[in-house]
Amino acid sequence: MLLLLILSLAPLIAILHILREDGTLVKESKIQKSIHKLYAILEPIILKSMNMLIKSKFWTENKIGKAMFKALAKMLWFLPHGVVIDYNTVEKLIKMIAESGDGHIAIGPCVCKRALGIKEEPLNTDLTILYGAEIYKEVLKEEYRELTPEEALRLLKEFEDHKLIHELFACMNKGTWTFVICNCDARYCVPTGAYLKIKDGIFPGPFKVVVDIEKCVGVEDCGKCLEICSFNAIEVHDGKARVNDNCMGCGLCVEKCSGNARKLVPRENYDSPILKREFLLKILPDYPR
């Protein structure tokens, strides 16, 4: 019944403010704003339902169940999907929003933790932006508060220190409908969990990690990348840590590397439904064209 309700709302889900792929802001109708408010109310229920599927062996390990789960995920394409972004990109995005003069930023509790009843700190890691900040402050007045850009940047650094993964989310699989920067604990993040099980829910970011093997001090003397990576992107050969194609580009391992052997480099011909090249170049003008 819940899924039928969600599907019936699919054509209507939209926003008040949307960030165009060229970086400009426009306004949409009140009806669209109202529909997204309804989504904000339903969001914990949706996430809890999806988490039940993720934790079920039938839906994630049984061949038929997994195929059904993937098909369901495709049907729910209009629900928020995320793209993994590194600290530097998030920082520049926040500054771009601040400079626009029409961008709002607010902070509230992680919706995944709230849906799953997790009380572990930090709880307030949901960095809503643009129309998302307006909607969540209105729908969940007691939980969300407005931030200055300076406050947002300070919190972002704290989230990075807590080894949280930064993910930029948008509805309808379109970057034009960006509404939140989630700072995710992979142990509880439902979209990240869905990705790890069925490769749906989030997309790789515009960067990937490369390793200078000569500088790697080895996993016995360091191994921090093995501990911190949530995407099974680290492989050990001859005692040294290498990066495979699972790397999503969060960059957390780069900062923690004892030998300074890691760095983020742009992906070749990068494009994603959420972080289109035109949008990306507004945030990172020096990104390869």
C-alpha cells in the first residue's frame, strides 16, 4: 500500500527551489512544494521499509529475491538518489550556494538514524540546502534550524573528522532537484546499504583515489584505508593497499593515509544524473572539461 502511494505521487514530486544544471536558481509551483512536504513526512517510513529489504537474505542473497529488489529499485527511480562527493567539492558547493544570495542551508537529524531508532552521535548530520532547507524547517520545525554558511562549513569539517561520507541527494534522478547533503555513517545509511547490496541508491563521485605504491608504508604499519573504506575498494597485494574500481571517491582514505600515498584525481569523461557536468563545472571551474 505504501509503495502504491509513493508510485502515485511520482509524477508530482518536485520542489520550490531547484538548482539548475547551469547553477542558477528558479522557483516552482506551490503544489510541487506541498508534494515534497508530504515526502518529507513519509521519508522515515520509506527508509525503514527499504532497510527491511536490505537486511533480508531473501531480497539480497536469493537470486529471485535480488532480481525483484533490483526491479523495485528501478521503479522507485523518482525517490532521492545520491552521488558521493569529497570534502573539497562539498565545501565549494556550500560557498557557491552562499554566493548565490538565494540559497538556504539548514541542519537536522540524520533521517536514516531517525528511521532506524539509532541514537549514536553525531545525530544532526542532515545538511539540507536550497528548497530542502525551507521544506524541512517548515515540516520538522523542532528538528531543523537555519545555518549561516560559516556554521555549515564548520560542521562539515566536524563530519569529515567523524569519517562520515558526504553524499549529495536529488529527487527524480535529476541534478536540477538537489535538496540535501547527507553526511553518512555507512553502518546505518540506507541508500549506501542499498548500493552495497544491489548497486542502486547512490552514484560514484567525480573523483577517484589513486595510490603511489612506493609511498605506501604497508597495511601492517598503517592499514587505515582498510579500516575506513565502506565500499570494498581496497585490495592488498604484497602487503600494500591498492584501490580497485569500487572506489566511489569519498576521499576519506586520502586524509588518513600515513604515507601520503593517496590522492583524488578526476574521473575520465565523468557525468552522472545528479551531478551533471554543467553543474559540476559551476562548483569546480578547474575540473577537466
